[in-house]
Amino acid sequence: MRYDIRRLLGSGDRYADAGNPLRRRLRLISAGERREEARAFLDQFCRETGASASYHQKRWAEIRRELAAARFYRHTPEELAFGARIAWRNHGRCIGRLFWESLEVVDCRHLTEPDQIAHRMADHMRDAHGDGRVSAVISVFAPVEGDRLPAYIESPQITQYAGYGLTGAEVRGDRQNVEATRIALALGWQAPAETGRFDMLPFAIRDAQDQRSIHVLPRDAIREIAIEHPDVAELASLGLRWYAVPCVSNMILTIGGIDYPCAPFSGFYMATEIASRNFADKKRYDLLPQVARSIGLTPDDKADPFWKDTALTELNRAILHSYRKAQVTILDHHAASRQFMEFHHREQAKGRRVAADWRWIVPPQSSAATDVFHLRMTNFHPVPNYYTSRNAEGWRLMPFYGDAYRSRLAGNYDRIRRRWKLWKRMAW
């Protein structure tokens, strides 16, 4: 018997772009699952915003008709803003969710061309910097409509430093970005005549036809902080710096069964993200031995097994001091831990369970000294949410009904149904 692979995959258009990088990252959910997510989201929207029963009934009829006609429906601006905030509240890998209600949501669904997206991202970064008091901002561009894919930002972050491969295994700059730097150079980016460790990379956008282009942020949309230590002047001689605002641009926002692959969001840093990871990780800058020498330590595991601990602590002090001196918002990991505990208590007081991934919530520095280290956590991947790809965490996402009162029979049915969905979605 002969099989038509196009019929098995769906439409011919979908088969034609089956190798599309975005297509491979998107969640695969059935029409019934999409309808269930849409209904669950509408129920939550109406419940938490106080919408009337008549509005719920009318809106659900509209959504059903649109889903039946095109496997897609368009969110209202209010639904989009609510969904983006709830996705942040639900995201189990973020420690900074205390301020989820203050997220500024900018509806950019009408901007579909790469140049329009790049121009908006320059404005986004200017708005996020503000006067140094960094605000949480998300710009939401066009969603996936049925089989039609929109333009999206391919780079993991809008601001990243280049990494230049030198002789052997030596790298100048950020080791994580060696391949991204090679691609940018191949696409026509002109690196500085004298390359350095902190050369700002352009960000890449793929259009609806899967054509890649690179875009450079204007200088006034970037703010960088020179790193110095409050007590040890020698550390400043290392010439370290970092950008003020992180803007994550490669995560997919999913709301009510609709995916938004271009929804870059920005917030403020926790110091350990820069000091204990970006600067210290061997696959990034691997600066810990240099930092140790600059503060008078000998990086020798046998002579002093705690030199890394001391160097990490002092590097964190330097990051906090430098950002605060520049009057740019930043948080230490102890304060972040306390804020997460407050968020956890608030959510519990409102009868909501908190999805959390212990491996991501617990800071990499002084972990056992923070309250979150001792908190029992479960990440049940509720929607709305953000995900990087279906193979990472996207396949686990589904509605969560555990916050509402349900009989034991209904609860058991939910658990069995959830396990059945996960079994179907696994890559056997």
C-alpha cells in the first residue's frame, strides 16, 4: 500500500516548509486540544476580570466559529494583555514573578515586516531602559494563523556580545555566540576593525518566507555598565562591562491555543545572572581566574579550595555596585528569593498553586542560604505560558484545573487525561 506523505502531514503548504526552523519548534496540538485551551483561557479571563456571563457566552460562540473555519481565532487587545501577564505568572522558570501584573504589553500584531519589527525593538529597548528604573515590557507581534508562519526574531536576546573563534580553542568574547557571530559576518555584518570581548552583535529576524536578515540596534537603544568593585580598584582594569537590560526574544508565547513566536520581553537583571553565570561559566566568558587574581587571590584548588567562592562573591558585589552607581535597576539573589516567597504566599492566599522549576528558581550563588532552596516545587506547565520549543518544554504545556474545587472522581479523571496527553505527545 502506498501512502501520501502530504496527506499524513496535513496540507501541501505545511509539507513544503516542514524543514522550517520555527515549524519544528511549534507545539503540535489537535483541534480538540486547541479548542480546550481556548475555552479554559476564556473561562479564566472572564473569571479574573469580572466579565459577565452574557459576554462569556457571546465570545465563546465567536471563538468556536473562528476555530471551526480556520483553526485560528484572534484575541482582543484585552485578552492579549491578560494572556501575556498570566503567561509570566505561570512560567515555572522565572524567579521574578512578583510584579507580573505590572507587565507593559504592547500590541504589535500589525507589524509584520522585518524592518518594522526591528524599528519597534529599538523603541522597546529605549522604553525598557527609561531613566534607569527598568520596567518589564513585552512586544507581541503576529501569531501563527493555521499553517501560516509569521516573521520572528531568531536571536535568543536582542542584545548579545560577539564571540570570535581564534587559534585552537581560544575565543575572544562570548563563547556561546561564536556561531551567531559567524552567521552575522556571513550576512554582511561589519565587526569592529579591532575586535574586542564586548562587541555588540546585531539580532537576526526571519521573515514569513524564512529569509534571514540582520539588524543593528541604534546606539541610543543600548546602555552598557562598566564593572568596577567598591573596594578593589584592580578589578576595573579587566575592562568588564555588561548591558543594562536583558531582552529575551526567542521564546514562544502561547495563549488559549494560539502561538506568538515573536514576543520579545525584557526586565531587570539579578546579579548572579551576570556574575555567577555569564562571566563565570566556562562556556561563556570563564573569567573567574582573572577576577581572583585582580582581588589578590591565587586560583589554586589545592592551596585554597574556596578561592572560587570568594571570587564569585566579590564579582557579585562588583556587579551590584556598578549597576547601582549607574542608577540602573538590579536585584541581588537574596532579595529575589524573598520576592519569590512573597509571590508564592500571595498566590496561595488567592487559592492558586504556583508552578515552579527548582533548578531554575534556586540562585546559583549561596543557594542553601535562600528561602527558595527549602521550598517544595512542582512545575505542572500550565497555559498560558512561554516555551522555547516543543521538544524542550512545549510538549508538556496544557490547561491546569487544580485550582478549582473538583470532586475526587473529576480530579482523577484530569490526572489520567493529562497523562494520556503527555503519552501521545512524546517522541517515541
